[in-house]
Amino acid sequence: MIMKKIFKTWLIAGTAFILLSNANAQQQKLAQTGMKFLSVSLDARASALGESFTSLESGASAMFYNPAGMSRITNYTSVSLGLTNYIADIKYMYGAVAFAPFNGEYGVLGINFESVDYGQLQATIRYDNDQGYLDAGTFSPTAMAVGVGYAKAISEKFSVGGNIKYVRQSLGTGIIGDAVTVGSNGTPSGITADAKKDVMAFDFGVLYKTGFKSLDFGMDVRNFSREVTYIRDGFQLPLTFKIGISFNAFDLLNTDKNMHSLLLTLDASHPRDYGEQVGIGAEYTFMNLVSLRVGYQSPNDEKGISAGLGLKHSFSGFDFSFDYAYTTFGIFNQVNQFSIHFAY
């Protein structure tokens, strides 16, 4: 009875959140958030499913989507590592480790990190000359997040999880104000300031097994934090609320689940800085060894269909899997992602 009340409370709160956000859509300031690297999908399997991952149970990588998803890991340790070759030659790297001591009786504890390599960029500053700017050299922005997560299966049907993370981003050193001077070599100088900022952020999630076959339901709130200020301007982190469902379609057929599985997923997402999105995904698995995946998010300006492949094998108490995802990205060509997972 208590679990039902908690579930209903989350459902009502989530529905109210979306309805109120839609009602005030005209007053929203879209595209106003910062530290957008926190919105990029990191795990190859999740990306191949159109990022509709909120209601799925997984290993350590669940901390990047719905922390409650790692509450039922069956191994003592789950490790996930990945690389994303993103648009504009940007590279994302992540790692996560989850521990379930005493068979998870007291919950699952995890640690995670992600970092971004933006490469070297050209710096300029506005100036009253024919070009309208001065060359200020090069700079290399950086971004990273380190977190600690916890998840607990409260009952056979209900799981909760949370993640607290330290987020830091540096855009280098810039010249501020209008008092810019130019040396004999054409190099600008003036009052400088470091564009660095850090903040604590929080993620919360729940998973609910409905009891009807494999139908699962999940909700997640990510990147909840205070406002951040860079030198003069303030912004919010990319707060996102998601609701998702998933179901193995072969549950409706007289099929051996160890031979065939067809997982269908659906997520509804409400981000802070752009309109609502719906993500769908499908994953066919043969003999628990090979998986083929496809996904799509809509509406989306550039990102197109995602597809992926997964391979997994277990031996002597050691589980290993490799995942690859390919996402078309309009004028930016494509995004390639690789992840490995192992547990023992």
C-alpha cells in the first residue's frame, strides 16, 4: 500500500510538472542553460535506443540516466566505460563503477565520472577595426563531472535511486570590458577574468515493475542545481524530467525468452531549455549473445535515426559486453559511440 502511494505521488507530480510547463510555455526562456555537456547521452546502448532508457535496468551506466536502474544488479561489481566521438571533433569519455555488497541487501553504491575534450579553439575579442575583432590566440575549454550514486530496491516492484555530482567547466581566460589595448605585435590586452565555474547537481529516479509481464515504468529528474554565474551572466543547468516505459514484446508470444527477445522502449522528455521530445527504441536479442538496436527522437532539428550493435558473453562468473551506436546528425554527419561493460 505504501509503495502504491509513493508511486502515485511521483506520477501525479510528474504529470503536473509537464502540464504546468506546457501552460507557461509562452513565458519560458528557451536555450538559456549552460554546461550542456550534461545533456549528451554517453552509453552506446542507450543512444542506439533513441535515449529512451529511463525505465530500463542496467549496470553502472544507469547513473547517467536513471540511478534506480542499477538497484538490482546481480554481480558484486559492475563497471562501464565509454567513448563518444561527437560532432565538431568533440570527444566525451565516461566511466562508472557500481558495488552491491551483501547481495545488495543494503542497496547499491556507485561512483561515476565524465569528461569532455573540446580541442583547441581560436579566441577573438570585439574591436573597432575593419574586421570587427582582434585575434586573442587559442584556448582549450574543459568540462567534467564526478558523482556518487545510490540505489535501493525497496520491494519486488519498486526501486529508488539518486546521484550527487560535482560539475566543473572552464572556458579559459578572457579580456572583459571595453578598455582593450593593442601591443606593437597586434596582441590585445586588458582586464582579464577566468571563466571557470563549479556547482553541485543532483539526479533522482524511480523504477516500478507493474507486474504485467515485463512492463516497467520509470521516472527521472536530472541536473537539479542552483543558478551558476560566469563573470556577469547567470544561467541554469539543463534540468530534464523524463518518464519512460519498456516492454518485451515476445512476452505476448509463446517464445523461448532465452532464444529471442524484442525490447520496446518509450520515453517522454521535458527539458528546461527546449520543447518536449519523445524517444522510441527497439532492441532484438538472439540467445542473449547478440543485440540489434534502433531508435529515434522527435522533434529534432539535426539528430536523426540511431542504430547499434551489442555483443555479450559470460564465463566463470565474469560478464562482458560491448556496445556500438551510430547516430546520423544532419549537416554534422554522424556520431559514433563505443561502450564496454563487465561485471563479476
